[in-house]
Amino acid sequence: MAKKKEVSIEEKLRALYDLQLIDSRIDEIRNVRGELPLEVEDLEDEVAGLNTRISNLSKDLANLETDINNKKLAIEESNGLMKKYDEQQKKVRNNREFDSLSKEIEYQDLEIQLAEKRIIEYKAKIAQKNEVIDATKEKMAKQEKHLGHKKSELNAILKETEKEEKLLLEKSIEYSDSIDDHLLSAYNRIRTKVKNGLAVVAIERGASGGSYFTIPPQVQLEIANRKKITIDEHSGRILVDAALAIEEKEKIDQLFA
């Protein structure tokens, strides 16, 4: 990897503040999107889940219909056997054979009663599952409509900001490459810890940006001299003087104009 050229503290501060301005603009774009990408993802997952539920319920219905048909076939078979046994009873030679056939007829009659009972139960389950399917379809239609609106909203924002965000990300990488690894690592670490991702701030009215703690005049003078990198002891942010901040903001604004 090529060694980064030696740069002055002032150049490092300018590069850091430029990077902060670029990254802050990326943050603003992403804040506009807010929770929309997550909302869209959650809705997509929910719709997929509802679709799977309907599919599973439909399979249950098909299985229940098969069970009903099987029971109807069993009833037909039992009726056939009862008719057969009834005919055989007319030809028996003794009471033992007659009683034996009577028991077979009684058994088949019980089988028919049980099968008819099961058919009633299966039909009740079918009615119940159809109610659940209808309610699930209604909910899915509602969520699909909601998802459509959210997607449209997100796509409109993406369309509006995509080009700018891509350019900003490219510039963020470009400016990051101009900063030495140790300083860049410190910048990224501070960004994750502080409010609004502001790792580098300018002095405003004698205090660090966004802070109410006054910076001593001697420290303000050192910051304005740009000979060392100063960290605000209260917020942990890197500090730059107001003049440098104005110059760099004008430069970055012009770059993306």
C-alpha cells in the first residue's frame, strides 16, 4: 500500500472537517429516509408470512377434503358389506351363523356412524379454516396496500437523493484516503459515540459547536493557530476554529453545487 504523503496539522484539520461535512450530509439524507427501509422490510416479511399461512391453511383444507372423501368411500364399503351380510343371513343354516353375521352388520353400522361423525367434524374444521383464510386474506390485502404506499414513499426519496448520496459516498472515501489511519480511526470512533455523528466541530461563541462549555481563551488561540489537534474535554470532539470551518463549508458547498 502506497505511503500517504506527510501533511501539516492544518491540512489534516481541513481534511477532517471536509470529511465531517460530507458525512453529515450523508447522515441528513439517511435521516430523511428514517425508518422507512426497515418499515418496508418488516411489511414485506409480514406479507410473506401471511401468504405462507394461507398456503398452509389451503393444504390443510385439501387434506380435510381428502379425509371426507375417504370416509365417504368407507361408508359405501360398509353399506356394501351390510347388504352382502344381509343376503347371507337369508341362506344361513343355524343360529350361530346368523348371530355372527348380525354382529358383522352391527359392526359395519357402527363404522358408518363413526365415519359420518368424522365427516361432520371435518366439515366444521373446513368452515373454521375458511374463516381464518378469509380474515388472513383481508389482512394481507390491507398490508400489501400499506406496503405499496411505503415503497412508493421510499422510492421517491431514493430517486431524489440517490445521485447525491452516491457522489457523497465517493467523496467520503476519497477524503478518508487523504487522512492517516490513526486519525481516521479516532474520527470514526468519536462519530459513533457522539450525538448526530459530529466528530469535528467548530468553535461557536467561545464554546465547541453544540456545547455550552466555554473554551479558555488560551486554548481557543491554540486552535486558531492550527498547530495541534485539540480534543474538547467535555464532548470528546475534535475542535477547529470558526474561520477554517467557514472556508471549508464554502469549499464543500461549491463542490456539490
